[in-house]
Amino acid sequence: MTAPRSWWKVRPGHFSAGVALLPLALIVLVAYVGTVLWTLRVSLTNARTFPSDVYVGLAQYERLFQNERWLLSLNNLALYGLLFISLSIALGLLLAVFIDQKVRGEGLLRTVFLYPYAMSFVATGLVWQWLLNPELGLQNAVQALGFAGVQFDWIVDQDKVMYTIVLATVWQASGFVMALLLAGLRSIDAQIWNAARIDGIPTWQVYVFIVLPMLGESIATVFVLLLTATVKLFDAVVSMTQGGPGNASEVPAKFIMDHLFGRANLALASAGSVVLLLTVLALVAPLLYARSRYHRRGERL
Amino acid sequence: MLKFACIAASALTFTVGSVHAAGPKAEVIHWWTSGGESAAVKTLADAYTNAGGVWVDTAIALGEQARSVAVNRILGGNPPTAAQFNTSKQFLDLVEQGMLNPIDNVAQQQGWDKLLPETVLSVVRVKGHYYAAPVNIHMPTWIWYSKAAFKQAGIGAEPKTVDELFAVLDKLRAAGLVPLAHGGQPWQDNIVFTAVLANVGGTELYLKVLRDKDRQAIEGEAFKKVLLSFKRLQSYTDKGSPGRNWNDATSMLIAGKAGVQIMGDWAKGEFAQAHQSPGKDFGCIAGFGAKSPYIIQGDVFVFPKTSDPQAIKAQQLLAGVMLAPVTQVAFSNKKGSIPVRTDVDVSSMDLCAQQGLAIMKDKSRHLGNGEIYMSPDQNGALTDILTAYWNKNQPVEKVQKDIAAALKN
Amino acid sequence: MSGRIPVARWGIYFFLLGAALFFLLPAYVMLVTSLKSMDEIRLGRIFALPGLLTAEPWISAWSGACTGLNCEGIRGGFWNSVAIAIPSTVLPILLGALNGYALSFWRPRGSQTLFAVLMAGAFIPAQVMMYPLIQILAALGIFGSLVGIVLVHTIFSMPVMTLLFRNYYVSIPTELFHAARIDGGGFYRIFFELVLPMSVPIVTVAAIMQITGVWNDYILGLVFAGREHLPMTVQLNNIINTTTGTRLYNVNMAATILTSLVPLAVYFASGRWFVRGITAGALKG
């Protein structure tokens, strides 16, 4: 290891690196930190359509946690996040690995798996609503084919509607997960495969014990991306179920948006945003901390 | 002689030039984006152009979105000349923050106080000043029925009371049709509730609950009956109703697969597109009883604050043009609404509109939609409770308590 | 992989084709709907092939559908979308690569904290940042301009772009980097001569992400781009969404497919960069 660095001995490369990061630091400070502080301030007021200077302490937060719709939205998000992230990664990984096997028509298949990602959910959400509607969609079609007992009416069932949102969003996201993991797979040295073959290790073991760990960073990236998508889940819910039946598929982002625009209640929406952000940070911070310690062990320079 | 000719020539050029100079430019934000709505907004744009103005169109789909863009533009220092809102308390915050220009001249000149229904005036006029130009009146709680479906279920006459309505729904169910075509979206649930409150509860209870937010009335027996009737209607909807768009519910009537739908007068557009006409293929019922209320909803335009004289000129011209009798009829014909003025020639309007206009002549039957009496936040909270009750089995007393608490804010 | 057992090979194709069916099902419904007349659609048989095939919805979507007073379809916003998308892809990718590089190899003091805060920012929904950003851009005099919307897109994409590149670079062995430094490479030289060339796969992925995100963006373009630069998605939304207007589902589907053709073309063209061996060569020796 190198000798401990003193702050006044900054080497030229590090200086350039610092300077290069300045625009980012500026953006982070002004746009992100500034916005969060502003949102925090507004959440402590009684702002309606416009920001206000009348402070009401934690009244908005009290109202938030007495709101059944908000509490349900948090529950839904937790359930959704768990399923969406794990299924997208699983499906994306399987697709990436299988496509990597020198398959014929790889280009075509890749586009087939990626195209959902290219389409805005405003229209595809409606299509999924039709597909999952018991009268119009798959249940009707399968029953018409003769399988009278088949039920697939999750979308009108208050307890199962969130699964339909998982289905539609996994459909949209796993193609992109596949693309990211494929890029990671393709950057693995071909020598690994040769060496494994020479050693006689079965292919599946190579994947599980050698390749998967090497994909660690890619999977971590995917995880964070899917997590941000989870927290911002909005379009799919609005175009598929409008938060229904009733409020059964409500999610925090939709709650916040509804109160920001439709209800002209800036303060409550801000309180919701703060709570959402803090919840996510509380969950993610330990993970990030653990990873940064893992990296520090392999310190460079 | 030549000098005189030169002066005359330049004077002529000046006159001709000023005729060709562009009239007051008005950028208008609105959310009328579908085909029928586009034809309607064209009548406004044409009227404005004929009066010498230049209409710059900024259409943004969905009311919430369009309104928030208007507010954002005002905040960003780049306001439009006019922005669409609903006849409601939505723009009250804007008024209170001093962000709108009043149009008192136009209101006084055209005599709005005598021309417009009191319900509309109550939101358009704030502290004696006029801040919005209303363009139409929509009625959200019409009861539509498919004549084909009625025939199939052996229903002879249209229902005249609430009990007869339930009997009709039972008959439709027995005939294997969907009794009530409904789209399970919160705003549509709210419409059904409004219809039930108006028809089962009556005008007095309606005002006590929504306008006065009287706790006793909300937790009383009469309102309980309203809520129970509301919930009872839910049993007449089909399984695919949650999330359904209102147009798809109307399609069920058009195809004769369903009997009844409770929806606003804009549904006429959907029927018209399928080449169905009122009285022949479908019927429209405004309410039950000789004194049933006519629920008033509508669209208005507000004028963001500006001190630019050209912009102010445009705003005044726009407001005047929108309330002109010819424009009113032309617009409402295309929009499916009825004019907001009571003194216009309406012989060209369709059957259902004529029915509505006849009812509007009776001032005692004017009743505002919820958003006229409640703030957007209260209306939203009420809708949350209604939609939860519609979809889940809850004791009605709990619903009453929740509503009382929500409206207390 | 050579020497595969045929059974496993069949298994792979079976899985891939099955997955393809799942992925293509909504596309089938969209396509079929876009080729029907509204009368047919009203019958509610979503899987049925069109009884009477019509291309009218497509023509209408491109050039005739109403989006407000104007009924000119989505074509009006096409070039606006291009004008927004290109700088909003190139700039964030460059910045993301530079930032990721600085954060992974050099790690100047405080940069890890910066990265952590940046990551936290990725979880803030855009609408929440709206008001403050409007004030800031208005103060800078660029609210409602092309520069403004590109800046906004850059701001919102910083967390993801930086994350993508940083994580990618972190998994590259450090020996290469040390070797380059010993050879006398400085910050920028190493970036342009070593790191950027080996970033092709991740730049491809970043480009896919960014183009898709910016091309399909609605809310940011609506608020920040100004009336003259409104992207195609505004017209698309105006065609699809309406509160009390009639809905022409066939036109909506056609319009959606048309709008998505640009990102799709990018995906298809990006194929050649998913090729193995780009970095393998660089890692040897």
C-alpha cells in the first residue's frame, strides 16, 4: 500500500479528476441537494398550489400517516419492488445467458426482447389492461377455446392486482436487463471459457461459480436501476388500473403526483416525497456502505 | 398636385398596412385534444380570428396536466394569454396569489350578472371581480340507456323514479345483459355518487353535505340511504368494470350488450361516432322527478397576470368572443354541452341538449357539481372514500365518518 | 460453445422462443388493433385479425390525427424530438463516462460522498424537482428553450449514466491502469486513449438507455422545452389521452408504434457492438 496521503500533496492526475468532477458536484448540490432541502421546507408548510410561508410543523406528516391510501401505497411498493426486481434480474439473466450461446437469429431475438423498453407505457399499459381484463382478454380467449374453468382475473381482484403490474413491468424491463448483462458477459475474457473447458468443468458450473461473480458489478448496476424504476413507478399503474380497483394498486409516486397536480396540495405531496426518499435511503444505505467497504479492501493507486 | 398625391398615397398605405398588421395574439392552453373536442375549440378559434385576433394553440392532453403546465408557465415567467380550467375552485389559489387578470370590463359590458346562472357566477366572480370566462355547461350525471337492450329485456317505458330504475336494472340482468355499464375509475365512481346524491338525496341534502359540509347531515339517516343506494348500484356492474375507460362502457351500450350508463353529456360524441342518434338508438334521462336537479359542471378560461397592453387587449377580446351568442351555440353543438348563456337560439341543438336547456330555465333546479363547492383536495379525499366503498365491503357508518372527517379539512 | 449436447441446444431454443411469444403478445394485439376500424374494435375481440384491413389509422396517426386545434398527427414534433435527443444523449454519455472514470480509477477526496449523494438523487421523482428547477432555469433565462431542456435531461440522467460507467470501470482490472500511469499517462490521456476505446459495450447500453429515455420523455419536454420545441411525445399524448373525448384506439396504437420506431432502430443498429472480444483484446498483453 502507498504511504498515507497528506491533503496538501495532491498529485496532478487527482487534481484533474477533481476538476472534471466539478460540473457533477455543482449539479448534485444545486439540483439534487437543493431540491430535497426545498421539498423538505415545503412539507413543513400548508402550501396548496403554490409554496407558502406558513409553517405547520409536522402536520402534513401526521395527515400522511393517517391516510389509508398512502399506507397502502407503501405496502404495495414493498411487495412490488421485491417481485419486480427479482423477476426482472432472473429473466434478464436467463435471456442474456441463453442468447450468449451463439444462437441463430440473435439480432432478431435481441430486438424482440428489447422492443417493450422502447414503447411508452401510456399505450402498452392499455394493451395489458385489455389482455388481463377477464371479459376482453386472455381469460376470455382461453375459456372460448374450451378450458371453461380457467381464471385469470387478477386485474379486477383487489388482492392480486399488484401482480399484474409486476407482470407488465417485468415484460418491459427484462429486455433491458438482458442487454446490460449481455454487455457484461461479452466483456468477460474468452480465455476463461477455454481454461474451463481444458479443466473439464461443466458449463453450468462455470456460469454459477465463475461467470456470475464476475458479473457482480453489472448485476449491482441493474439492481440500482430497477430500484429507481420501482420507486418511480407511475405510468404503468395509471394506464393499467388507475390505482384500482378502488385504491388497491396505489403506489407512492401516484399518490404524490395526484396531490401535486389534481389536489393542489403541494405540502402533502412534498411530505410524501420526503418519506419515500428517506424510506428508500434507509433500505439502500446499509447496502451501499457494505459495498464500499468491500471495495476499499481492493484499494487502487 | 404631386405632393398631395404623395401624402394621399402614404396615408392609404398606412391604412392598408394597419389592416394587414396582425391582430392581438393569444396563446391559449387547453386540454381539448380529441377529434370532437378539436372541432369544438375550432369554433372558438374561428370566432377569435374573425374578430381580428390571432389564435396560438397550445393543447395539452388531460386536465390535470394542462392546468399544471399553465401554473408552471406562470411561475416560470412565461405565461400563456389564456388557460383552461374547470368551473370550480381550481383557480382560487391563482386568484388569491394575484396571478390572474380580472376581466371586469367584459363582464359588465355583456351583463354577466344577469346572463349567467348563479352557480357559475359563484366561482367566476371572486370578491366582486370576474376572473374567468365560462364557455359551457356540462351535465355529468345523465342516465343513458340503449333502446336495443331495453327491447331485448322487455322494458317498455323509460324509468321515471329511482325504484323504477332498479326494477329496470333487475330486468336487464334477468335478460342476460349487463345492467349498468360502468368504468371503475375514481372520477366515474364520483359521477355515479353525484347522480345518486342528487336523485335519492335531493337538492337540500346535496347542498348540506357538499356545500355546507354539515356533519349532522353527513352522519344522518338520509345520507346513509344515499350511500346504500350507491353501493347497491355496484352490484349491477360486470366483472370487467374496474379500470375500464368510460368510452368502452358506452361502447357496451352502443353494441346493445349493456342497458344503462351514468355519464356526462359528452357521451353523445361516442354515440354520434357510431352513427347512433338520441331518441332512436339511445335515450337520455336527466334525472328522476319533476324537480330533479341539473348538475352544473363546465369549462372556463382564466387570464394570467400581465401588464403588456397587447396581451391585455387579447385577453379582453378573447373573453368577449367566447361569451358571444353565436360562439356559444356553435361551441356547445360540437362539444356536447349547453351554452352558459340563457338567452341564445338553441333550435339547432340535439334532443338531449334541448331537454337540458328546458330544465335550466328553472333556476331552482340548478345545482353545482362537487368541485364547485369543495376545494380540489376535499373533492379528491371524498373521491378516495367513495371509490374504496364502491370496491370494498365496508360498514356504511364508517364511510359516513370518513367523509365527515375528509370534508372537515 | 462447441461440443454442446443437442438436447441442451433444443432447450435453449425452446426457452428463447417461449420467451419471445410472451414478449410479442402485446405487440400482436397492438398491431392488429391498429389495422382495424373503430366499429370492429368496439366489438371487443382483441385477438381477432382485422375483418377489414385498413391502413387509415397509420396515415391518420402520422399526419391527420387531432392533437388540439391542429389535426396534423405526430409528424410535427419529429424534428423537435431529434433536436432534443441528440445533444441529450451525447452530452450525458460523455459526462457520465468522464465522471465514472474519475470516480472509479482516481477517486479524488470527497468523490465517494459525491457519488453516494448522487445515487440518492436518483430516487427523487422528476415532478418533485419541478418547481425549484423552473425557478432556477427562469433565473438563468433559459426556461422554455432548447438549451434548457438539454440541461434538464442532463441533470436527470447524471445518476444513472455515472452509475453505469463507474460500475463498468470498477470491474476492469487495475493492472492496465497502473501500466498506463507508469507509462506516463495523465488524467485525460488515459481517458481518451485507454478507457474510452474499451467502453464500447457500455456506451452502447448507455446510448440505448438515454435515447429511449429522452425520446419517450413527456413531462420534462412538456414543461421545459418551450412551445417551439415540443417533442413528438406531446403530440402522441394528445392523441392518446383525453378525459371526455372519444378514443380512437386504432390511431393510438399506430401512433405509439410509429413513435417507438426510432429507439427500435437504435436497438437494431446497436447489434454489432454486442460482439464479444472488444475488451478481450485490450486485456491481453
